[in-house]
Amino acid sequence: MNSEPIIRLQNVTKRIGRNTIIDDLTFDVPQGEIFGFLGPNGAGKTTTIRMIVGLMAMTRGQIVIKGKNIKTEFEQAIRHVGAIVENPEMYKFLSGYLNLVHYARMVPGVSKERIDEVVKLVKLENRIHDKVKKYSLGMRQRLGVAQALLHRPSLLILDEPTNGLDPAGIRELRDYLRLLTRTEGITVIVSSHLLSEMELMCDRVAILQQGKLVDVKPIQHFTQGSEQAPTYRIEAQPAAQALGILSQMEGIQELQAVEDGRIQFTTDRERVPDILEQLMHNRVRLYGVETVRLSLEDRFLEITGSGGKQIG
């Protein structure tokens, strides 16, 4: 993977009147990564995407795409970008293929072979000559992705791409984006309110709140926690005896009995084999050991304090 970031945001700020919509946003996204934007409604995700693609001017800061500044070298920078902001717009009375042909005429260097290539890539070969009005929402999303990929961009930006998709369509899109990053080295920035899907789809996520970057980390650091010792849950019998033994051992924190007679505790990973050996030495029978993971939704609510608020 190339160490040079495909896109870099530095101190990006957007003000409208006295209101600060985006406040000093700074992050990098490297090649071949799926990078997710998370945040409550109004956090600034779509505003940030609009500034990246040049649909909205920033108040200060800079956005650099493949070494080209979006302010001073817009055409050179934006040629590396393919994007769907909100919903892909198509001519519904034309076939999917003719929509791509029409778009290709506006972009220098897109050949018929490239059109056929992206059609195959998004798996629309069997329906590409049908009119778009007959397409399902998932097929329109795939056609929109095909359009965004025609000019071989280095960066693909998708704003809420799973809106309206059924579970099969969401999984199909997720698998397809993974394929793109592996086979073509494309970097993907995706915004979605479906936290479970972002957890499965993304390599890293950034959490925005009130226009500020709250945190940006690899997805596993959000769900497993990188700063503190991991939490483990064991199924042991007799449970009361196991609990008593564990309470006398060093290096064990947050020890508690949980549902179904299981026991949960926090400790360093290197301590786990010794702990299990000590339990078995005292004739405690072990039926299972697992690492307790927080879901991305758990971490999101913990970080943002959103509670029951709608996420978007």
C-alpha cells in the first residue's frame, strides 16, 4: 500500500454567518482503504463531502487529492475523484448502458472497452440494456458506482450508499467495495447511518460531532479497545468456586458474574493462559472462553453520548 495519502484534509473549516458547520477538520486517507464517516444528524458529514468534491467552498484550510490542492488546482484534483453525493441521478427513460455512454462523452479518454469493463465489475451485464426505470434501487446504486468509476478514479466517495437497499443489496455493495480496494487499489470514503454495516465495511472510521472530529481509528480499535486491557467472559463450573479463585488472583479487574452463570473480567492478554491453568488446577471445568467486543454502535453512543438520538 502506498504510504502517501490519496486525500489529506488540513484545518478544514466551514462557516455560514456566525455558525461554524465544520471546525478545523484534519485527517489523511491512504490508498486502498475504506474510510467511514460517522456522526449524528447535522454533524457535518455531507458538508465535508461536498467540500471535497467542490460543491461547497470551505472558509479556510486545504484539501489535497493526490498532491493537488482542490482550491488552486481544482481540475487536476477532481479528475482523481468519482462520487455519488446523496442519490445517483440517471436518465430513467434510457438504458443503463446508454446512461454510461452519455456520461462517457463528457469525460475524455473513456472507451467502449472501459464501459464494458465497469459494467462487468458491478455485475450488471444481464440488465445493462434494460431501461433504468425498470431497475431496483440496488441496481441503480451499482450503475451509479459504474458511472463514478468510468474515468478510473483513485478516490471513490459515496454518501449514504446503502439508503433504501435491502439486506442482500447492502451485502452486495459491501463485498463489491472490498473487491474494488483489493483489485484496483481504489480508496473509498463512505458515509452511512447503518453502524453495523460500517463495522463490516470499513478499515477506519472517523466520528464527527457538531462539526468537529471526535476520533479517528481503525475499526478494530473502536470495537476491541486499544487503550485498555481486553475483557474476557468464561463459562465455568462450579461458577461460585471459579469466582472465588479469580477474586484472589492478581491482575484481574472488573470481575463480575453475568447472565447464564458466566464470569466476566478484564486482564492483560498474556495473563489469560495462567488464569485458565489455575482454574483447571483447582478442578474448575471450563466450557468456553471468549473476548467481549463492543459493537461499533456501542462505542459510537459511548463517544458521542447520543443515547437514543437518531444517527445519520
